[in-house]
Amino acid sequence: MKWIRALFARSTPVSSSMSEKGMLLYPSTGEVIRAESILRAAGIDIAVKGPPPNLRQGCDMVIEFPLVHELRISEILEAASLSPLRVVVVQDHLLEPVSLFHSKDFGDFLMVRAANMKITVDKHSHTIVNISGGGCPDVPYLAHMLVGKTLDQAPEPRSLGQTLCGYALQLAFQEVRRLCRG
Amino acid sequence: MQHTLDARGLSCPQPVLLAIQAMRSAESEDLKILVDNEASQENVARAAVSQGWSVQVQAVANGEYTLTCKKS
């Protein structure tokens, strides 16, 4: 419960413009993924996002959550031994998590970027022509497994690993599939 | 006649996309591609193989690579 106390111990008074959301920060991607899974299973409306620049430590991610559920979240995470490293209240638009998706049309090809990963597909055949980005050691493996396959044939990136890059690639994969299906 | 594609200075995924377009429209079955970083080299080589081309990679100066691609 230390992080909850720290949250309430902030010296800045709550203003009417304060966001109603907070962010859970973890030291590793594996913990983000496990916490996300547990909180979703509990029916809490959360989102995994890229952190704002001032909190970014590399290719990390945070869990955005509604502050109204903070006590329940703390109990769930403590029970699962998954208390976060830090909790940050999103106080203004400069601290809002960055948008995860960015798409770019290259004519015959469509690229979608989610956080630090990019996937590019042929718009006509829906074949994956490129996977890039990251910095995680499994990116070459992920690329090897997906490039040359269609979006329907390709394995879901989340089935191939649990690194941040695999997670981000899964989101990009889902988004590009959604866009291609129109 | 060998066609040369200079993809140096381009950011990902542009070298891959140009390489695929060049392979699809290639009149010859012999293509030389120049890139200037390892990630582009790996990505272009992977894409070429997925398009049914064989690839030979040669590292040259200053982190640049020459990929010699032949239609299999």
C-alpha cells in the first residue's frame, strides 16, 4: 500500500483540471503484461500505453487506469505480488500517455507503428513485408516468423514472445489487420 | 544488365519498400541494393528472400552494405 500512500501524500493540491487517470510504472515489460492481464480479468478499464517523454526510460510502457478504481487496483495487484514501482497521476495534457498508433500510407504499402514497433503490409495481398523497430533481442525472430506471410496466415506476435517489442508488435498487428479489413 | 538501387539515407521501411518495388518491376534478374545501416541490410535481405530472391551481403566502408540479389 506504500504507493497508494505516496499518491495521497503529494503536496500539490488537487485542482479541478486534474485528470481522472493515473499511470502504473513497472520495472519490466513482463510485469506490465501480467498486471494488464490481471486487471482486465477483474473487469477494470485500463490501457497499456507509451509513457510521456518525461517518464520514458527506454522502450517502456505504462498502464493507464481510472483513479476512481485505485484502491481496488492496489488490492488486486498486492494480492498478485505485482505492486508497481511508481504511480503517477496524469495532471495535464503534457503528461497524457502518448498515442500508440501511427499509420502511414506508402501507396501500395501501409505501415502501422505501435510504440516502438512498425509493421508494413502490402495493401493488395495483405502480405507482411517488413517488421522493424524495437531494440529487444527477439525482433529478428519476430520478423523472421512474420515477414512473407499474410495477415491471416501469420502467427499472432503475442504467441511468439512476451517482450515489450512483442507486445507492441501485437498491437500494431491488430491495428493493421483492422485497417486492411476496412 | 544489373540494376542498382541506392537506398542509403532512407529510414525504415523505405529501403524495403523500394527494394520490393524494384524486384517486382525488374527487367533483369540481377539487382544490387545499397544501404547504410545494419537494420536496413537485415530487413531488405529478409524481404528479398520472402520475394523469392537469393541474397549475398557484402559489408563495405562506414557501415554500408551492398546486397546482391538474384531471382531464384
